[in-house]
Amino acid sequence: MEFDVIVIGAGPGGYPAAIRAAQLGAKTALIEREWLGGTCLNCGCIPTKTLIAGAEVYQKILHADAFGINVGTPTIDYPAMKKRKDGVVETLKGGIGSLLKAHGVTVFEGTGSFRDAHTVAVKAADGSTKPITGKNIIIATGSTSTVPGFIPKHERIVESRAFLELEQLPKSLLVLGGGYIGCELACMAAGLGVKVTIVELLADVLMLLDKDIRQVVKKNMKDALGMTLLTGAPMANIAATDKGVTAIAGDQKLEADMLLVAIGRSPVTDGLNLEAAGVKTNERGYIAVDELSRTNVPGIYCIGDVSGRMQLAHAATSQAVYAVEHALKDEEKIEEVVIPGVIFTSPEVALVGITEAEAQEQGLQVTTGKFYFRSMGKALASNETEGFAKIIADKETDRILGAQCAGPHATDLISEMVIAVREELTVEELGRTVHAHPTFAEVWMEAAHALHKACIHAPPAK
């Protein structure tokens, strides 16, 4: 069977690539060995955020008296929460299947393996193999949780995928890794009453954020959710029995019902037989690509996590569109580089562009403006007053270089600043843009005014 485009992997990079190729009139094949939607939909972004949404509802009910509402003592039915999570996943997965069918994409269930630079053999679950050929091939096989060899294998030691499949949460949980995956799942569990301890080898959790933004999240983790954060020391002497897990971190002895390992992701290239196509990988095992997602072999592209670039679903989707359009339209448009990051901790965190710490490291002259949610009418009305928003701008040109936010709805609010950074707006232009009142989005207008020391709703800067 011959195709114009073959896509290997149906995650947030793969299935959009297949749909975009079909929109451009290409005869398209999509190969997936496990599930439509990939890790993001099935055991990553969507199930995590569905459970986090449940934890947030529970926390709001616990504090409903702040609104003059008395609801008694709420209880958690975690199996029902998991059932709802599974339902959300199945609904979205069915939607992807319908979209692929509507666009005429041929879906093959099985593992794709190169025979040469234009031929892929699809091995089905029953062992049968079907070769297909394509003028262009896009690799979008994603990544998987990294579990180092020193971690014992035991049912009480899980990575994120297995954790999301639990029918009941443990009463206590150790989390190895203070990155965004570990912190999101830790906040979800703690929000549902689990006693959580995070152990991070680096000096702090969420190191991709500026220190002042991190402090907002850490304070809430410790004070509101009762979490313990241990940083700057490795977790060692890990042991698991049917009764629980023990370990040490520095001089701390640790004990819990379960250990969640969340220390990174590794590229999924097993079974691809890249050597047959001549596709090269780098020293870390990721497939090497250029700024147009091209591998070293003409006609073969690679997008998403397996390329070793930003491991974000929305980055993979963007790369997919650019790769397909380059392959079919021969348009050498450079991929988007302004990519937001969103972290669904409690409170939420989001960022885009350069951080203040990165600016200092690069010797850039920048100015910053902050505004706190506690000074906003909508935040007070909603009883969501934690955190602040920050703008980082070039001191000479006033151009917005980056933004970060820790607080209510930060993951939604950041989109405005993605446009601001991408379109090279100045702080003055943003500040002069009228924002509806009362809304959370006003925080950016106020932060812009604060940078210029012209903020109406803040005392004079000292």
C-alpha cells in the first residue's frame, strides 16, 4: 500500500500531523500500537488534569464556609473519580477516531518498523506484518517514564502511568522528583488528603521557574496542603515490602505506603529499526532534527518528545503542522519558538519567554513588573487571592521578553502573554490595552502599569 504521508504514533503530535496531511489532500496512514491520543490523552495530561479538577472541587467544598455555604463533611469516592477520569479519556479518544475517519486517514493498529527510508512494516498484535510505503514519513512516537535501575521493582513503587490507574489512593506517598509531573500529582494527592513528601535532588522544586514564583507554590504545598519538601539530597536505600516503602534523603528517614517515581522521560524508539532507514539519534537516544523537524534522511521528519525538544503536547502539535506543510507544500517556515509552559499545581503556574533568572545569566538589562491577585476585585470576590503575575521586559526598548504567573487560572491567563511575546509588544502597549473589569486577566494590565510605576491599584513604589 502506497501513501503520500505515513505517521508513526498517534499522540498529540502524530494524529494532528495525519489530519493536517489529509486536509492538504495527501493520502495518509497513521500507525499506532497502543492508543489514539498517546500518552497525553491516556496516561498523562488529560487524566491528570481530570483528577486534579476533582481535588480542586473537594478543596473548594472544604472551604465553602468562606462563601456563607455550609455543606457538612464531604467524603471522597476515589473509584468514582477514577471512573469519571476514564470516561473523559474514552470520550476524547473516540473523538480522535471520528476525526481521523472523517478526514479519510487510514489507521493501522500495530508497531511500525522501518525496512528502508520509504517502507514501514506494521506488525499487528496477532504477529502478522503488513508493509506500507510512503513518500514522506513522520516519526511521532513520544516518550515514556524514566525509571532508573537502582529503583526496586515492586507493586508499591509506581511511575505516573501506573499511579493514574490506582483504584484507591494510598494514605501516604513519597514522590521522587520535584519537576512538573511530580509536583502536579503530589498536589492532586495531597488535595485529596494523602500525606505527601517530595524528594528532589536539585536545590529546589520546579527549577524552571523564577524563585519568587516558586515560593508561591511551595508555600501553598506546605501550609495549605501539608506537604513535606526535601531538596538538595538524593533518595537512597529504597526498599519496598507488602507493608510499604522506606528510604532516606540526607539525614531524613522516610516511610510511606507508596513511592511515585517522576524523574523524567525517555524517548520511545524501540521497534522502529531506525538503522534500516539511516535515521540518526543523538547521544541521549533522541532522534536528531533541525529547525524544520527534518531528520538526516530526506523525507523523514520527527516531532514531539522523541525529538528531544520541548516535551509538551502543544509543542508537538505545532511541530506537526509545520512538518506536514513543509513536506507537502515545500514551505520552509521556521517552527514556533514562543511556547508556553503550564503547570497544574496548587496554585497553577504558567510561563512564557525568558525568565528573570535567565536574563541575569545572559547579562540582559531587564525590568520587571508584578501585581498580586489579592489586590484584585475578581480574585477577592472568588476567594482566590494567592500569587501574582510578573512581566519581564527589555530595559531599553520596553519590549516584553517573558512573563510568569502563579495563582488562580494561571494556565489560561498565560495565553495573552504568549501573544505579547510573539508579537513583540511593549509594556506600554499592553498596559494601554483596556481589560474588562472585574476579571482575572486585569492582572497583566496592572503588572504592566507596575513596571512603569504607574499602577493605579498599588501604593507608590519605594
